[in-house]
Amino acid sequence: MPALKWGLIGASDIAATRVIDAIRSSGGRIEGVVSGSAGRAEEFAAAHGLPCATTDLDTFLGWDIDAVYVSSTNDQHFEQACRALRAGKHVLCEKPLALTAEEAETMVNLADDLGLVLAANHHLPGSPLHAKVRELVADGAIGTVLSAKVAHAVLLPRRLRGWRLGQSKPGSGVILDITCHDASVLNPLLGNPVAVTAVAVQQAEWNAGGQADAAMTVIRYEQNGKPPVLAQTHDSFTVGYAETSLEVHGTEGTINVIDAMTQDTKGQVLLTTRNGTRDVDVDCSDDLYVIALRAFTAAVDGTGTPTADGRDGLLALKVALAAEKSATTGRTVRINK
């Protein structure tokens, strides 16, 4: 397959620090960037060796590109992704896909109708750590799964505190940023999420936007013929001195993944059963974004599937939206399939 030709929608930090290198490492070529600021677009293009920069999305979509990476602010994802799909471009969109489940479902259906690849840039489902956990569970290593627990409490770097918290932007806050990632890991592991109960607060003095910067949720999962599973998450932008982790508890054992939820995790998988605790060997040498971009490229080529396709992104969004609604209303929120 010839090199996939990419365009970037959004001159973002994640594009600069992660995705540009991942596209190039996966054999892709980046033709240019579109941004709302002409100065920002030109500066970004020059810094990253991109041949073209523009502020006009129609001009951008007229370039000779096969795929776009959308990493603008969350409130712009839906319109920009849909316009790219209608222009015949495959789309890798940052999470969340949209701000409502209805919009995200429209994106998914549009991509299906047009025969194009739509994927959500959830980097964690493709992690070798989480792939190994899914493998262990499927093989019955811990018996019937009963519960899971995610610790995803981190300190948001100062450079990322703009629209995520410092400005009151639609789609900002910790739940759509981090709980959404948790759901991308838990959903393929535990089955169908059916209900969410959440509490969210503002903790950081530097949080000028007023959005929730810490949240805890409980998610109920169901699978046919099996007991319901409860999953707990702790998501935060305010905790600076804790490791992330994932625990999965079953009738015959527990899987504990240390350093499980970060972008650069080298991680460790521990399996505890009646026979004791042992390390499970996992090769974490590949960058998670490179894994995702290779999978996306294979999907475009018809030889693979994305690590998180559009429907995976939609379901992760539904969990996050249910958590936001629950935190606001104080009620358990059911998830519509």
C-alpha cells in the first residue's frame, strides 16, 4: 500500500508530541495542517516540517490527502469529522468523538454509509498491557469476573490546563477527558455498560474554569449468562504523587496492572491465584500511539481493524456522558444501547 497521506485538523499539543511521530513511524506522510489561527498554523507547520498550512477547512479538505487526524477542541470534533468524511477522507478523531451520543452515532453511521474508516484515538485499548488482561480473562485465568477498579488520578500538566479546565469550554472537565479513556479499556473487557453512578468535584485552586477536576464512578456491566460486574474508577487532574493502576477481580484470582493508564507506561501485570502471585510477561516496547496508527493504517488497507473503532468511541462516550449526568443529578443513569 502506498504511504497514507494525512492532514491534521488542529495544531494541538497531542499532535505535536505524539501523533505526528506516530503517523510517520507507521509509514504515513503528513501534507499539512488547518487551524483557526493563521499564525498558529504556519508556526506549527514550520516546526514540524509540514508543507502546507491554512485556516480554511474547505481548502484543507481539497488537498490530496487520504486521512485526517482531528485534535481540535472537543466541541469542534463532530462538525469537522463529518465534513472530512463527506469529503471522502478516513478519520482518526480524538476522544470524545462528539459532545452527544446522537452526534457520535451520526458520525459512525456516516462513515459506514460511505465505506470509510472512523476511529477514536483511544490509545489504551491497544496497549499490550490491556491486551494481555483481555487475554487472561478470556482464557479463564481468574474464573468469572466480578469487579474491576481503575485508578487514573494524575496531575494535569500546566501546559494542558487551557481549554480542559482554565476556560469554560463545552466538553471540558475530567470526565470527558479521563473517564472516557477508562471506559475505552473497561468496555471491551467487561461487556455491556448499563448504568453509571458518579460524584464529581472541583479541587484545584488553579482550576479557573469551574469544571469538575476529580470524579469517582461506579459502572454496572452485564453479559449474557454471567453475573453483573461492578467497575469503579477514580479520575483526577489534581493528584501528583500516585501511580495509575487497573485491578480485575474474579472468582479464581485477581489481575493487577501497575502503571496501567499512562501514555508512556512500561507497566507490570501481576496474576494472583490460589497458587500465589506471578509476573506475566508483557512486551511494552512499542509506543501506544504507533500501535494505534499502525492499526488504523491496516484498517484503511483492509487488512486490520482500529484499536478503537467508531462504535468503541461511541460506547466510551456514552459511559462518560452518563457519568456527567449522574454527577450533576445525583442519580444513577441508565445507558441506552
